[in-house]
Amino acid sequence: MIRRHSLWLFGLALACLLTYGGDAFAARELRVATAAPPKTPWGVWFAGVAKKVDELSAGELKLNVFYSSQLGDEQTVVRQTVRGRIDLSGQSNTATSLVVPEFALLAAPYLWDSPEHADCAFDNHVGGIFGDMMQESGLVLLGWVEVGQMILFNRKAVHTPADIANVKIRIAPTKASVSFFEAVGANGVPLGSVDSLPALKTGNVSGATVPTVYGIAVGYHKMAPHVTLTNHSHQIGTLTASKKVWNKLSPDEQKWLRAGFADANVLRRGIRGAEAALVGKLKAAGLPVYQPNEAEMAAWRQAGLTAQKDLVKALGGRADEIWEKIQHAAKSCK
């Protein structure tokens, strides 16, 4: 009788555990959105971060990464992250500046002397400038997403700004990009990443400016084969969590996420290696890849200086204050 009663109690406890306690042991899953395809350096990096978070949490926290804009383009995704409908998102400077307009200052033309100059500023100064501003806008800053150098793809050869005077060029939908291409005299057409290739295919634009790795990976050179290495903007995006979601995470879960995204150098090495390799492939294939000479670069940089001033003025708000802090960071890292 006692044995039968014990078995009955064990069965009841097991049923209760399965019915009511199962969720206590289930891993929390967070959705991560990115525009990057899985086989690009960004896609590989996100997969590596998901694996690291899984290991750090011993399986208690899992990241489900949605690649290739499956949850919408960057502009849509970052707004959905603010609303808490997407948990985490990695996006370019372009998308980030839709939420925090002053972030566009970091994409100002020829702001950084080199990628290493930018690395120093972002690792030591930029988080302190923008962290609180992003939280006020509904995002928690977790880390930096290296996007790389912006270059120019065009149907005809481009050596100097004069070569694209009045030419319709796809530009990023940010004031930084608008300011620069106004300064060089082009007819800039602001388009998101999803609409850019179709515009080039239909001839609505004659060229496009996009990051090196992304542009070559998706095939901009197939429609606009003249590639000019202007390197006019070093694009660095953000990895963010929805503040609404973040506040519901436990301290351990927050710690695992921060640790998972802590090392920006992994992606930096991947992107810079990919830039060199992809440009090398275009040259080997006989495509006209052009590196402006010193005099030509001086003309591009002069336009960049004009655009920097116009950008600060166009942004308004706290732009003067933030630009001064960015300039201080740039000088500190020289």
C-alpha cells in the first residue's frame, strides 16, 4: 500500500513538473535581425556570436539569427527593435541614424585617417558619446558592426568629383551621404539597400555608392563595372537590443549578451580581409578598378570637408555639441 502510494505521488510530481515547470528549464530564445546573407563576413560573425552566447549560458540563452533581411530591411528592423517586436538587431550607420540622427556624424566623409584611427575612437570614446542617447531612443548599445569603406560603382569611369557632376548616383538615405554627394556635384538619389539594385538595373540611377564588401558580394559591379576606391566614408554600424526586451532579461542574460558581442576585432579583421580579397578578384577578372592618385584624392577630400560642415548644420539639434566630442575623439586617437 505504501509503495503504491509513493508511486502515485511520484507520478503526480512528474506530471506537475511537465505541465507547469517545463518552461522554467526552457532556454530563452531571442530573435536577431540582420541584412547580411549567412555566408558573408557579417553572417559568419553573427553565427559565431550565437554559438558563443549558447556556450556562455550553457544553453540557457539562444540567439535565432534571421539573415538576408528576412524580418524586413534595415530601416524597418531598427524601428521594430525600438518597439520591442524584434529583440536584437545589427545595422549600418544609415539605419542607426534614423533612430539617433546625430549618429550620422560618424559617417562624415574623410573623418578618419585610417581604419585603425576609427577603431581607436570607437573602442575608447564613441560608446560614451552615444550610449545614453541610444537608450533614450529605445535601444541598448551592445557593440559595433564593422561595415567597411564606402566606394563608388558607376557605368562610366570616375576619377574625380567632376566625372559625376549631375550624374544620378544611388546614395544612402542619410544626411551624411546627401551632404557629400551635394558637395561633389552629383545628383544623389537616396535609396535603401533593398531598392538600390533594382534602380541600377532599370537605369533609374547610373551608379551607386555602397560598402565595398556588400557591393561586390551582391554584384553591383555587374551593372556598374567601373569601381572607384574613393573610400570616402568608413561605415560602422551598431549591434543593439530593444530596451523593452533588455529590461526583461536577467542580469546573467544581459552579461552573456555583452560578452558575446564584446570583441569587435573579429569582424574588423574579417571585413578588411574580405575588402582586399574581393577588390583583388575584380582586378584579376579585368574589371576597371581605379584608385585615385594624390591630386585626385585631394579633390575628393576637399569636397568631404565642405560636406562635414554642411552635415553638422543640416542635422541641427545636438549636432554641434556631438561633433565637437567626435572631433576630440579623433584628435585623441591620432
